[in-house]
Amino acid sequence: MQPPRAAHLLAAGAALTALTLLSACGSGTQHREDAALASKPPVQPELKKQQVSVLPGMPPVQDTTDLYAADRPNRLSPVVKDFPSRVYVPNTNSNTVTVIDPATYRVLETIPVGRQPQHVVPSWDLKTLWVNNDLGNSLTPIDPRTGKAGKPVDVHDPYNLYFTPDGKYAVVMASKDRQLVFRDAHTMKIAKTVPVSCSGVNHADFSIDGRYFIVSCEFSGELLKVDTARMEVVAQQKLPYRGAMPQDVKIAPDGKLFYIADMMADGVWILNGDTFDQPKLLRTGKGAHGLYVSRDSREMYVSNRGEGTISLFDLTRKRLTKKWRLPGGGSPDMGGVSADGKVLWLSGRYNSEVYAIDTRTGTELARIKVGSGPHGLAVYPQPGRYSLGHTGVFR
């Protein structure tokens, strides 16, 4: 819901909070043939200056042409590099989370959680997975190192969960309550409750500088623009399609556009978030729902839940290039891309199953039975410095 050129990094420290300097791959200067190699210090790559004034406290933008530069294949943060690779599937009707080994496609465990779990969400610091028990009014923490669930935390109406780019707040998408609730990212204590006039807040993504985010309102067919620091809705618009039901939201790698899947308009809205003008609709397929960027930032996968297909959108040429069809059909919904970028994992919302799809060919690698109503599954760990929430939006 090309390619941009990612800059190479010189690590300034293992901890995320120590990220202060960015570097681009410099070509260096050739030593003169008659110069003694030992007489000169090693040539240092040219530092790439930060060109974006980001939200205070937010890690600097690595590459202004590619927000997903830190999401390259297997570029795992030191925080998660030793975590076992798993797929966590919340089953909304079964009140469980199915844990799958992606290497064998086997179900390892079924974890009981609260009522109607909707999404499994990586925390900003990458250390915790939060299960959003919507009707259970709680968040169940899972330790991704051990796979063990902890004591649920009381949070009202947590349909979905995001984190501000500075890591300070969790943002609860309280759909039924018609609220955006800013909470402490660790304790989940309420900092500010923001009532909204639209219906069904559900998905979001943040601008390149982290200073605002775009929210989809599923049941009233609207979009919100929210000021991150002020924690206020600053703009609102109705989508120009009768019965619109916007879903997943994803920003383009260059930060210039937002894409919003719409399951009733059967396509993706293309929005300029800065101007917040009326977006344009690109038809992808029936029931367009989830949006996922490839590990090289070249393509975006669009899951069309109503027709059992996945559309491929070229992010540079801004056009559709392919459509993959699940053999025998299905209901591809939410998910994520494997750490190596080779497999797209999607839940089959109405078929009690999960799909593993080869990202090179579109071939279905596996179809795995899980509980009833699988929804926002998380592939974990994934590359990235920090998480903005949902099923894994990493920067």
C-alpha cells in the first residue's frame, strides 16, 4: 500500500542511538604510481551530508533518494542479528498466534493471546513484538529471541500500532473509538488522545522527515494528515470514489509520494503528502490491500485480496509491470518480505492459510494451514535500524 541508489554506510556504532554520521560510497583518489603506499593515510570515503531536517530525536536519513536504504538483504541490526527467523501469524477468529519456521514451512507453535488479534507489530527498538488484541483491549508482548509471550498490557481498542520516528511514542489506531492514542513507546501509558472525525483509522506511514504521517480511514473513505510533534490532525480529505475503503499506506523510496491501497476502488491511490492534494487512482486488482517494498527498493508488491493476486509496481517508472496469481486462488492480505528478500509472506485472510511466494518468479513456494482469520502477520527479524510499526515498516 530504476532503482534508487542506496548509500553505503560506515557504521558509527552498534547501538541505534549512536547513529550520528552517514557516509556515501566515495570513489576515493588513486595513489600516484610513484608514491609509497605507506607514506599516505588510507583514503576516506566522502561523507554524505544530511539533507533533511528531521523530527528531533529521529535517526538521520541515510539516503535522501531511498528511505529503505537500511533494509537491504540480510542487513540486520545488531539488536536482532541473533534472533531466530520466524513468521508470526495472528488469527483473529482463533485468538491465537501461529509461529512458522520459514526455512521448513512448518508450524512450530500456536500461542494463545487476547481476543481478536489483528497485527503483530515490531517495536521501535526492535526488541519486542506486540500482538494487537483488538477486542481483548490489550497488547501481548512476544520476546522474539525466545518466542515466549509475556503478560498482556491493557490498551483499549488496539486495532493497529505504529511508532513515531523518534521512538518516543506508540500510536494506537483505535478504530472503533475513533481515536489516535499517543502512548509511551515502552510503558504504553497514555500521553495524548486525539479524537478524529473519520471512521475506521487503521494504517499509516511517515514522511521522509518524520514530521507528519498519513492515516487511512477505512469505513468513511478518508485520509488524515497528522503533525507528529504536535500530535494533531492538520488536514483531512474524502477520497473521490464512492464507497472507498483505504487500507495499507506506504511512502515511496524517494519520499515524494504516498501509496494507499483501497479494497473497494480495487487499486492504489497515489498522493503527494506535502501538498495533500486529491490523489490519483491506479487500478491494480480486486480488493487491493497490502503494500510491501522489495529489498532493492525497485518494486512494490500489492496484495489484491479479492482476486487472489499480487500486482508488481515499478517504483521508478511508476507503472504496473506484472501480476502473479495464486494457484487455486486465495485471499492474500497482510505480511512482509523475508530478510534476504527472496520470499513474500502473506496471510490468507478468508482461507485459514499463509502463502510463501518467490519474489523472483511469483511461484507459490508453500501454502500453510493456520488458525481462522489470519491477518497482519510479521516476518521477523527483518533488516532496518528501527521500526515504525504495523507488520514491519523499517527505516
